[in-house]
Amino acid sequence: MKQLTLNNDVKIPIFGFGTYEISPDQTKQAVLSAFEEGYRLIDTAQYYQNEQQVGEAVKASGLNRDEVFITTKTMTDGYEDTKIGLDESLRRIGLDYFDLVLIHWPMGHDIDTWHALEAAYKAGKTRAIGISNFNSRQTLDLIHQSSVRPMVDQIETHLFLQQWKMHEFLEKENIVHESYSPLGNGQQNLISNPVLKEISEKYGKSPIQVILRYLVQNDVVTIPRSTNPAHIKSNIDIFDFELDNDDLKRLRVLDERKPIDGWPAEMREDEDY
């Protein structure tokens, strides 16, 4: 598994498993299936209400703690609530530390929330901290008012919303770009795209595998989700081929700058794509 190095020298797997909208009663088994197929990065959040089950899967997997990379996200606002919320997350998940904690959404008191994450980082409660759904201006505001630079920005990224302007900004600021909804929440016109189908036939891979490979090959940390063991297995089967430069260009042209409904309005401004 390829890894990227965060700006504090912590290494993050470039490919992982997302648990958004996986119900608590399905989470443990889904994560265990992911571990069996070689996933080592697991992404959860306070909002998902399945942190406990992710922790149960880690313990049941037989893997050492340092073999897995566990991310959660805060849905709290302000210093004290975030500090308390993070301690509650650690208690729920049953681990001594997280590998990465993100501010899930910009919520109004982001600097105070970030300072709580900084305190948790310095106390060893997490090995890295970052943000999610922050645009370039919000990210710079955070950087200018903090002592620890964000290490990751997790934003909606898929074939129809490739986020190249944000990608270049994040690279410049030495922040890793992480994708959520890498398959566009199953948009049918995405999977049935004729260019994508042609490329998938060329490599003997599925359109989904080509999409995931495209993101990974562009150094975007990618976390698809599924509860189907066959899909969990096929999603990670992308490390035995490489897209050539012509195909990378053909896929880049498919970018429609088209977010899924529900993406924050401030992230839809043209200068942030």
C-alpha cells in the first residue's frame, strides 16, 4: 500500500475505507471485511455514530494498533465542546489515540475548535489533525491564526468534481488532499460514461476501479465505502495497473465541476474548484 507523508512526517495510507452512512449494526463486520482485504485506513466521524463499532473491529481484527490508521471528525463548535467531544470519541472507540482528527465542517468558531485539536495533538491524543470541507480562504485563515498547520483537507472529490484548483492550493500549502464520495455517491451517468467504459476495457478493470486508480495516481487519499464484501474486495484491487498519460488526460477532461447535492455553498465558488 502506497503511503503519503504528512507535513509532520506521519505517514497515511493513500487508500482506505469510509464508513459514512454505514449503520452501527453493520459497521463492525464491514470494517473487518476491509481489514481482511488489506485496508489499513478507516475513516469514521462523531456524526456517523459508529465510532464504537470501528473500535470493536480494530480489537477483533488481531492487528496491532500501529498497523491501522484511524480517522475521526469532530462535529463540535468551539474549544471546550471540541475538547470534551474528542475525549468522548476516544472513550467510545476504545483507543488511546486517533491517527487523524478533522474538523468535519466549518461551523463559525473554527479557530477555537482548531485550538482544541492542537491541544489534543500536543497531548498525544491524535497523531495528526486536519480539516474537512474547508475552502482555500478558510484554510488560510486557520493557518494564519494557529501554531499547527493542517495536515489534511478532506473534500468531495470524484470524476465529475476533480477539485484541481484546490488540489494545487493544498499541494502548495503542504496539506494532503483527501477525497470523500470518490464514486460520486453512485451517480449512474458517472459509471456509464463511454470514455470511462473504454478505458476500463483497455485495462481489464471495472469503471469504478479506474476512477479509484485515477484519484490514487494523482496522490489523492481515497476512501470508498461499501457493506458488500465483493465490492470491498474489488475496490482495493487497483494496485496492479497504472493509467498511462493519455488516459489520465482523457479522464481529467471529464471534470464537470459538479458537486453532489449538500456540498457546502461556499465550496462551490469557481475560484475554489
